[in-house]
Amino acid sequence: QVYLVESGGGLVQAGGSLRLSCAASGSIFSVNVMGWYRQAPGTQRELVATVTNDGTTNYADSVKGRFTISRDNAKNTVYLQMNSLRPEDAAVYYCNAAILGWNPELTNLELWGQGTLVTVSS
């Protein structure tokens, strides 16, 4: 079994910072693209940022210059450093990962974390 565990959400004032973490665990052969998505009430889930296993990053225009995605390949963990948070950044943030793992045979898996709530007060 392969799964993602997120942590780091919470309440922050506008202009503040939070750091999200997501660790992939289980019968993993390799982890490819990892990323963060978010979903605010009444909206569709949207891409925030992704990072490949060679470190190539991609960001939504709305977070460029404020958020930084990074990963520790040795720990199969992805991070999202969120600075200069705005009320419109408030959402449930979901980790996503493309993983080659044993389930029970070697299989390409796309996994989602359980979600972590980020609340930004104005």
C-alpha cells in the first residue's frame, strides 16, 4: 500500500506564512511528479504548484513569487512554503503524487493526500 500524509495547515493572518509538507510512504519504487492543489468552497480544485523529480517547478500565476515548492527525494516528501498569504489563498490544500509502487504488482499510481485546511484572516 502507498499513501500520502499531509501536515502544516492552519490559521494565519494576511501577509503571514505557512509551510505545508506531504510525505509519500509505503511500497514505493519511485516518485515522479509531486504537487499541490487547492479547493475553496464552491470552486473546483486548482493547481497550485508541481515539481518533478529533477526539480523542475511549475506554478499557478496567482502564487508566483509568493509560494515555493520543493522536495526531498530521499524522504519522498514535498513542501510548499507559502509567504505573503492573502485571504483568497484560503482553501483545502491537497498533495498529489505520481508514484510507481507495488500494489501488489508494480503499478503507476496517482495519489491524493487527505487535504489540509489553510485559513487566512484579513
